[in-house]
Amino acid sequence: MALTRLGLNQSINLASNVTGTLATGNGGTGATSFAPGKIGQIVTAQPVTSSFATSNTSYTDVTNLNASITPTAASSKVLVMVYLQLYTSGATQGNTARLQLLRGSTVVNSFQASHYDQGGSGVQGANTCTMTFLDSPSSSSSVTYKVQIKKQEGSSATLQASATNSGSGESTPTFTLLEVLA
């Protein structure tokens, strides 16, 4: 490779005379193209404005904890992040709930959340629930994710996922989808 030395006060057209990758030490990224693992888009569900409550022992959709995303390529992955506070009321100790994440009608993840009331009717116990799951939908069409919940154990408790209630310390449930490019 030939070496050309530029003297002082000589200009060079960087747009047409330089090719290749700008080294990281000189302000470049070192990349010649976009690398996998970059976030392509972010979708957040509408804010939950009303509380959700159930005493069902079969799975029930949690109101407003759903969102749709259209991946740019079938090889993209979707990172799903869920946050909510579950409350139980009207029961004794030892209540548990089960949550599941669905892509369309397919269950892609599930977990158990424990709730412990302090005892006595009307006493409320709380548990913060978070779910993070990296899914491979293998689709470039619109994909819908949602959260379902059921009461698994315990007496006649009611499970609640509350919206923001000023002054009570409750926080708004969130549901976020991130497309991770392949």
C-alpha cells in the first residue's frame, strides 16, 4: 500500500478520498455496519387508568397490560418488560397468584407471585411483580403480547393490580416492548 504524505496547508476531500472504517480512537464506532443487538423500536402500552381486580382461579387478562409491535425482520427478538404491584385483600395469610405472558394465544412465560396478608378480613398485602422476557416471535407481522393472572392458592382473596393512586404509594403498572435487531 502506498503512503501519501500531506504537507501543511493542503486540503483533502474526506467525502471522496477516504474509504473504510474510521477507527474508534478517532471518533468512529469501529463498525462497518449495524451490529446485532441494537434496539429497533420501543412500544409502551397505554397507561393504566383504572384498577384491575379478580378472584378467578383461571387466567384472566389484566386490563391494559397488552401491546402490539411489528418487528422489522423475522429474525428480530422482542424484549418484554412488565411491572405491576399486586394486592390481595379480604383473606388470611398464604395467598399466591400466577401470572403468564402470552404472544397472541401462546403462553411464552409464566411465574408465581406470593402475597401475604397480615391476617384478618379486609387487611391488604402487596407484592411487586416484574417480568422480563426475551422472545423470538419469528415474524415481521404485528405481534400482540398480554399479561394474564389467576389466583392460585389462598382463601377468598381478591387480587388487584392498581393504577396510580396519589398518596398511597402505589405505582402505575407498565408494559414495554423493545425490538432487538438481529
